[in-house]
Amino acid sequence: MKKTIFMGVLGLFLLGSCNSKSGHDHEGHDHGTEAAHDHEGHNHESEDHDHDHEGHNHGAEASAGHSDEIILTPEKAKAAGVESEIIQPKSFRQVITTSGQVQAAQGDESVVVANVAGIVSFRHPVTDGMSISKGAPILNISADNMPDGDPVKRARIAYETTKKEYERAAKLVENQIVSQKEFNTIKENYENARLAYEAISKNQTKTGVSVTAPLGGYIKNCLVQEGDYVSVGQPLVSITQNRRLFLRADVSEKYYGYLHSIQSANFKTPYDNKVYELEDLKGRLLSYGKASGGASFYVPVTFEFDNRGDVIPGSYVEVYLLSNEMPDVLSLPVAALTEEQGLYFIYLQLDEEGYKKQEVTLGAGNGKDVQILTGLKAGDRVVTKGAYQVKLASASNAIPAHSHEH
């Protein structure tokens, strides 16, 4: 009986202990809920962090408002040769860009030919481009040991023989021993022999017949070499005075309707990359073709001009044909442009040390200046010299710090 009562009390005690543990666990669970509440507080802090992040973005947006400005101090700009100017509308000529060739003008070039047959020997080196004065010796032609003998000696013998026959016939014709017709034939033979002898004897030297320059200028081409055999009339050397030149431009047929308005031209040489203006060289339009050649789809346009520079006759050049002028056109020097992947840009000067990159669309060009269709307005100050220096500066200066001060 006592044992039964004891077991019952023990069971009640264990039951109470279980209920008490369960209640503690529940309170622990509520505490976890409070922890969850703390987590909500942590989310609130996260919201504060997000707010700060938004504030950071706002600062970046403020900086981006001036991110296209390039800073280059006046001292650095001057040292780099940067120059700018205010652009205003002005007259501009339409241009047709094509290729062409500079040629020696007619009458300013001569080809020296052999007046006797023989072997060529140079008195001094003759090279293309060397200067030469009128009457200066170029080379000698010798007929020594040739089967036909020395042409000068043969000409002298023929001259002396016909001279004696002429003098004898002159006395006989007075007495009518020689007819007038026969005398005229003898006289003709004598005159021809005299002219031939005088033509080659005046340049006779110990080493042969000397060939001289008929005009002063420059050796364009030397057509023979030491030891060559030449015959009478064979070309030896070409000489050009290089004073008056032709410019022949080959224009595509699609521009034929515009050729009547062509007035002048500029051209650029490949060896010095310099642009020459025909107006400064007393140039004038000679003619333009009325049809294209049978083997070509180009129409020739020919100009004449003074060679005041170092223009080489025979050189191929890039030609800019200038037609009528267009008024009120915005244009820039070619040096003001920079190119990136087929797009063209200029640099506007905003203030003393601020610059801005600006994309532009190009129109016609004349070799020195180019028409600007879009991206430029009257009154803009544009960098016309040193554009690439400004481009290099855009990759190195601290733009955000300067923008913050603004």
C-alpha cells in the first residue's frame, strides 16, 4: 500500500517537472521571436545602409554631369602648341577630289640627240635631277676604230672636195664652159657639205664629238650608258627647265556635268605632303575633255602653272578641283580633326582650361579645309592646332575632382 502511494507521488512529481520544462521551452521560443524582432531591427540598419548607397550614387551622378570635360592648363596648352579660334561662316568652294599627274609644259623640255654615230663616253657623271647650264658639255661620241671611220674627218674631206669643185666651176660658168644648171648642182653639194662639216667640227675634241646642252635646266632622264653605240638622231638625254608645268587631273565621268564650273585646283604631292594652290602659282585652266578615252572612264582636266616650289615633273599627285564658291559655310582646317573608328571629332574650348570632345559630320574638302555639316555652330571656339595633344590630355587629367569644385 505504501509502495503504491509512493509511486503515485513520484509520478505527479515527474509530471510537474515535464510541464515546467515545456513551459520553459515555450518561453525560449518566445525569446526566439524576440530575436526575430532584433533581426527586423537589423533590416532597419540595412535600410539605412541602402540609403547611404543611394547617396553615393547621387554623388556619382553629380560627377558624371561634367565627365566629358577635358582639363588642360593654359601653360601646358601653350607648351603643346594648342591654338584655338572662333569659327564664323565664310565662303567655301565645292571640291572634286581625284588623282592626277604633274607634267613638263610644252617648250620647257628638250631631248638631246646624237649628231654623229659612235661610242658614248661621259666627261663627268650625269645623273637624273642634276642642274646644267646652256652650252655645257654632257658627253662625247667617238668613232675611232669604227669601220666607217671618223665622221668628222669624212665631213672635212667632203667639204674640202666640194669646195674646190665649186671654186673651179665658178670660173668656168662665166665662160659658159659649165652650164648654169650644172653649176647650181655643184654649188648645192658644196653648201650641204659645208653645213655638215661646220655642225660637227665646232664640237670636235681629242676624244670625239662633244654633245652640249641646248638649254639650261635639269637632267630629266639620261637615256644612254657609258660605252653604248649610238646612231645619228638617237635620243641621249632629256633636259627640262622645270619652269612652267602642266597639271593633268583625271576626273570620273560622274562629275562631267560639274566640269564647266571648275575654276582652279589645289594638289598635294606624295613626297613632301604639301598642298600647293594654283592661284598662288599663277595657274590657269587650259581645257577639260569633252569625252573620256576609249580605254579609260576618266575625263582629263588640264591646268598650267609656275613651278616656284620643288614640284617634280612626272610625279603623281592628289588633286582637289575647285568650282564655284558657296557662301556662309562653316569650315575647319584639316588639322582640327581627329578620327576614331571612322568617326571624326573636334575639340571645343569651353573656358581657359576646359575642353570638350565633339563629333562632327564632314562635307567637302579642299586639301586644307573641310566643310562641317553637323556638330558645329557659328561662334564656337575650336582647337585648330594641337588637337591630338588635347586628345592625349583627356586620358590623363583628373576630371571628377575638377567637376566637384564646379
